[in-house]
Amino acid sequence: MGRAWKVAAASAAAGTLLLALPGGTAASASGEPAVSSLPGPARVVSYLGYQVRVPASWPVYRLAADPSRCVLFNRHAVYLGRPGADQRCPVRAFGRTESLLIQPLGPLSDLPPGTTVQRGQAAAQPAPAVAALDAASHALPVALPAAGVQVTATYGANEALVRAILAGARLTSTRPAAGHPAAPSRHPTAPGRQQPAPRRQAAPIRQAAPTRQAAPRQRAAAATTLTGLRGTGLGFDACTAPTVATMTAWLNSPFRVAGTYLGGVNWACSYGNFTQSWVSQVAAQGWRFIPIWVGPQAPCSTIPGAVLINPAQAAAEGKSEAASAVSTAAGFGYGTGTPIYFDMEGYDNSNTSCKQAVLNFLSGWTQGLHAASYLSGVYSSAASGIADLASQYGTSYSSPDDIWIADWTGDPVLTDPYVPNADWASHQRLHQYYGGHAETWGGAGVNIDADVADGAVAGLSTAPKPPASFVLGQPDALAVAPGSSATLQLAVGTRANHKAGTVNWQVQAPSGLTVSPSSGSTPAPAGSQTTVSVTVTAGAGTASGRYDLPVTATRGGRPLAETFELVSVVPAGQTLPTAKPVVLYAADPSSRTTAQQIAAALALPAADVTGTFSTAWTDLTGGKDLLLAVGQAALNGLYYNPCGWSNPAGTGAGSTPFSYTGEPLRQPPGTNLFENSSGSGTAATSQLTADLAHYALAGTLPDEGTLPPGPTAPTMACLGSPTVPAR
């Protein structure tokens, strides 16, 4: 999204098996004729058991030899092989033209929605036969189990050329890729390798009448069904989905929301790694998604090659695009109630007829999504699409439920000068605040746009089920002076609706600490818990520092998730330094007390707790502290400053430069970012703050190693005080 990219054509990759002829008749490497009606010079391209004739000017890329190449459908090209696991794609690419991707066929359950499955021994596709997605996406996806390939053909202005290419396709072998259900038991073809043509073949293979089956665009049993949820904190969007491994590595990042392109006629990238199974795996990691559809653009758009809105049919086209987007979204597991964001790139809204066509189209988009029980979202430039939508807000116009503001200010805030604060004010905004750039987390790099979210996204409605039995520390952090002891309680129990049992547990104490008892077998009653007192003693010569004690447990020989006890060894009345300051900011007396109790248990310096708004503001603009907003008053103040408290920047009520994450971090997230540790009540706030601070200091999470409960969202309510004195 954002600005259009132009990609120059490159030469064909060396080593591709093809033969260019001056026209009329084409030949394969084996000398067999390829039936086709293409005009002009042509070349024959063979891959696995499939062969097509394409214009000689099209470059051919072998992706196995060039795994970082981005598959782009806004250029004439043939791509052979599976798209690389980590394609080096531009952040955004628009438009479609005549292009071809031929890759090994994987499980039929992971085919993109709308794919035509060609049964039998025929490769040629009759011109009218392949029409599943062409109207909405200018794409003709075909799966051929007999040849072991999956073909994605796209087109722009010359649909007839692409249909002629598919109509002239032929089989060079009837053996599919190895591992596919239709594959023979002997001599399988390795994915990504050329399938040799038959040595002798006097005439084309006698082909049985084909049967065609459209892969359902809305599968009844999607691997994962996502629902609409509120997304908060930082996110990113990229032109094609990173691998599952990259998404796992990026759990080390402050991002937890990811844009996922569903399709659309003006989306130039490929699905790549994006499948139903990708959605299932990544959603299970806790990621939430921004589903994106890139359909027709403004009539006055200057994007080269883009399909544009017909002003006379704008509203109807909007509804039609909504229907196509819903059908595709459902095929990937995005259920009713989830939002779909239309990507309307920037345009000249001083052109009144163009502006009106866009508004009519987006009204139809919203009406179409609502009719299908989906939420409507719109991404656009703040100065054009968003400003035009804001001009209609509160009228009879069918406004989207949520907006996604493209305004590259560099500040991850939800306010914007083009949108009145009262519009889309109830957690209904996303902001793309930083344009295309590369970031690396966990050793994995991706080209992204950066976003901040406080609006509708898609995700799993329930967290993974915890184990039946558990062991928890109460408290999970304590301070002990050298030569002294302290007591903690281990809560051992079994959750409701599970049978009672016996839990075997042990605490692993590092050198310098002793734990008594260090292990035991404790009955875990059904639906309740029992406690075991454990004494932790620090030797007189134990060095000051923080010691993380793992508590492991099993039941019936099966391991349970472990928890951790963080013991700070420090002389009475003293504190321990931190590698990076961990600041607990509270703006009301109750939260200040909570912050001080947690700081004492973790032996944090007294200066790491503050109740002063201007101090917290300075810490955040400096970017060197990991600051936790403890309690709703602190969260509201840092996010909106609804009370108009004085601050070093002199910013008035209703706006701050700050945004937040709600995930565990080890390092300060950077300038103007803080961690949200405000829970729904005092107890939840205390647990969340303790868990996040524990992780910041030790890199482990207590409470069975699970992520802490989700934080609350900020509101515009004026709570607390600009200065809360220490007690």
C-alpha cells in the first residue's frame, strides 16, 4: 500500500528449458508440437508434467535457483517453481498484467479459494472453463493433479492471450509431483525439477474427457475460523506473507498485528506462503490480522496499469468487490464478524467527479460487507480517501466501521489532522505511520510498512487451552537478603472439569540458594488447588543479583508447562541495578501502591517508580527506558492525555505522540512507545505488571510460561492526577 512501485523487466534466468521460434509452430525440447494459437514469436516452457507456449519476449525465472525473487504479476513473466520462503518483495506493488506462475502442486486443501481443479489426463483449458476468480482478480488459478502442478495465470488488458496460453497447454507426462495423492508409487518427480518428455510419442497423448472441480471459495471446514477482535499496539504489512518461521522469529518484535492480502484485481504480489495452514499456525501463535483487498482504484488514479472504477457503476462495483472479498476471506478461514479493509490508494480529490465515484464505490463496499455479516474497513491516504470519508461521517452515508489512515508522520498515534477526534473514536482506527523499510527481528528480515492499531482486526477468539493441572508461585518474585530466608507458596491444582490427580514438582535452585523442600508429590484436587510452603535461603556469601528458579512439574509422566520464581538477593534496604531502566508509571494512588509493591519484590531502584506525568513523558521521548503504564489512569494519560496535563512538549488535551505494546519486551521499544500493563481491575493490573517486569529482567514468564492476560484499551476518560506522591 502507499505509493505505486514500478518494476523493470529483467532477462530470463539462465538454464531454463525453452525454445524460441519465429512463430507459427512451437516445439518442445523433445521435438513434439505444442498446440496453440498465439500470434507472433513464441517459446515453449515445460515444467514437471506441464507444457505451455508463451510469447518469446517473456522472461522465465526458475525460483529454485533464485529463491529471493519476488513473484510479481504486474509484469510479463513466467515463474517456475514454488515461490521462495522469504521473497524479497517491495512493500507494495499494484496492477496486473499477463503473467504465469507454475509451481508444484501441494495439498488440495491449501489451494487458494476459487482454484479450478482439472481432473483426468487433460492439460488444455477450454477458453470459457476457467473463470473462478477472473472477474474479481483477473486471475485464472488451475490445479492439475495429473501433471503435479498448480498454475496461476493473471491478465490485464489482454485476457484473450492468457486464455489462449491455457487452451494450448499440454501434458508431457501424466505423473504428478511426488507425495501428491495422485502420484505413482514408482519414479516420483521431485518438486521443482523438470519432468522429462516421453522418448517416443508419435501423436499427442490420448486424453480422457476432463472433469473440472472448482476448489470451494468458502470451505465448510476451514482449518481455523477467525473472528473479529480489537487489535491494539504495533503492526506491520508486507506485500506477501512471510513464512511461518519468520512470523515465529518476529515474536521477538514489538509487533503483534500483521496485514494479510486476500487478493483483488490490483494486487500485484502472489499468495506465496499464505495458505489456510499458514493462517492456522500463525493465529495460534497469538498474531492478529488485518485482511486487505486491493480492488478497482479511483477513476483519476495515476497508478500504471491499474483497473479503475467505472463511475456509472461505482456503487454496484463496490458491492460486487465486497462479495468477492468475503468469499475469498472465508476460504482462508476469516469468518463472519471479521473486518476486510479495502485498499484505496491516494487520488486527486479536488476532482469532484472522481471523489464522488470513490465515495459511491466505498458506500457499496460497506453495504456489501454488512449484508454478508462482515465488518467494513477502508485504508487510504489521509489527505484523500480518509478525508473524503470523514466529510460524510455522521450523515446518511454508509461509512466504514473502521478506517486505516495512511499518513507517514513517523509517529505511532491514532489522531490525525484530517480526521476529527470525534469520528471513529471508539477503537475504530489504524494508522500506517511509517512507509516502506526493512526490519530484522529474531534474525529474519522483512520489508514492511509500520502500523499502529486500535481497531477491528481478525484473530482467534480463544487462547490455547492450558494443561489440566498446574503449579503456580505465590508470589512469583521475592527479595532475600544474604544469609536470610523467605517463604513462598506453590499452588498445586487441577482445573474445573478435570479429574483429581497427583502432581510431581521440583524447584531447581542455582548455586548460592537452597530451597526446602525442593521437590514433592502433591495431590491436585479437582477444580481447586492446595498450597505447599517452600523456603528459599540465600547463603551468607551469595552474590547480590537476580536468580531465576524454574519450577517444573509432571502428572502421570506427562510434563506440565513450567513456571518461574525470580529471587532477588540483595542486602536489606538496598536495590539492584538493571541493564536498562524498567520504569513503572502510575497516575492514581492505588496503582502507585501496586507499582511500589512490585518494584520492592523485584528489588528495583526507587527511581524506577514514578507518579509524575511529565517525568514519564520525558522518559518516553528519550526512548531509553522500558516504561510500563500501570493502571487505567496512566494508560489514558499517556495515550490521549484527556485531562490536559502539562508536559514538556506543551501538547494539549486529546493528543500525545505515544503508543503502546501489550507484549513482553526485554529491551526499550524505542522513542514514544510504552508497555501497557493496565488490566481490568487491580488484581489483573498487578499480575500483568509483575509478569511484564519479570520478563524484562529475566526473559522468562511466570504462571506456566503463558503470555500475560491482554491489557485493557485506553479511553478518553480523565482519571488520576498529573502527580501522585509516594506513600
